[in-house]
Amino acid sequence: DQQVKQNSPSLSVQEGRISILNCDYTNSMFDYFLWYKKYPAEGPTFLISISSIKDKNEDGRFTVFLNKSAKHLSLHIVPSQPGDSAVYFCAASGGGSQGNLIFGKGTKLSVKP
Amino acid sequence: ETGVTQTPRHLVMGMTNKKSLKCEQHLGHNAMYWYKQSAKKPLELMFVYNFKEQTENNSVPSRFSPECPNSSHLFLHLHTLQPEDSALYLCASSRPGLSSYEQYFGPGTRLTVT
């Protein structure tokens, strides 16, 4: 059973608007969460992370929100740009296995000009 | 360019062949990882090496054999693979300990087993 779920395989957003990508997890031992971005023919690149002791982390246009009680995190991109079009992976770690990341299946974001 | 290179980028092999995938990182990291990404599935962790020692083997079949001769190089030796092993194989590296969450990935090797 998947411990990290990204239930939307794809998302289409107009340039300049907000993109919201969602991720749910089942393991309450997870204490660190990350978002990775992947372009075709490239490996995933680290985007932003959040520790379970926080509920928000912001880096420029990217903000990650964590709701521990709901076991839910989201990535907000505002304003969205065409160059943000990529596959976004949510990942989680914890429970004593440092560095062992559990990934979701990814959400393909398309930002239309 | 993330500082992690993988060769070859594409590989087609028969089920009786033996081949190896290579990964090299130029970031001074001490932890290295192999992941498998199959179609419509999440990335799956296969192996973890910390300071050249294997610290994780995620129930991977023995037809996949990793080797880490030093902290900068990681190999995945393949033999008698099955068609269902066709996937994108990604290598990653990180600093050990608490910084190990932020992993830097190579571009991957697209493997097709015929």
C-alpha cells in the first residue's frame, strides 16, 4: 500500500495563476517532507522541504504547507510560469530511516501561457 | 547539471546479458542511492550506501548487484534480468545524517530488457 499519495496525475494552470499540488501520507512516523521537480530526460531536482515541527515553509514563489493532523501537505506556486511545467514528486522520510525517501507517483503540472 | 552523472543513458539488453550501470558524483557527498522508476509507479529505493558501506537493501532481487568502490562511484551490475525490470534507474547522492534528505539525482539510465 502506498504511504505517500498524489491523487492528481495532472494539473493544468494558466500562467500567472496559483498552482496547488497536493500530497497525502499515511505513516505518522514521517517527520520530513520534500518536493522534487522533474523535467523530461532529467533526474528529479530538490525544490523545497519542510520539517514536521513546522506548518509552512516559503522559498520565493514556492510555499509548502503541512497539516499533520490531516496527514496532508501541499505545494503552492504563485505566480505560475510556463517554465514550471514539469512533474512534481512529493517525498517523505522518517521513522529512523534517515535519507530513505518514500515518493509519491507524481503530478504533471502544465502551465499555459 | 546536478553534479551526478550516469552512464549509459540508454541500455537495451537481452535476458541472458550481463551489463553494468555507472554513477559518479562530484559533490563530495558520502551517501549514494539507487532508485527504480517503473511506468505509472513511484520511485522505489533499491540500495543505500553510506561511506561505501551498504546500509539498505530494499528487498531487491539478487539479479541486481550494487558496488560502491568509493564515495564518488556507484555501480549496479545486472544479470539475467526479466522484461519487468525495464525501467528508469536513477542514482542519487547526499551528505550523510540529517542532510541526507536532500538528495541530488542523476539523469537516469533508461533500461529496456528484451
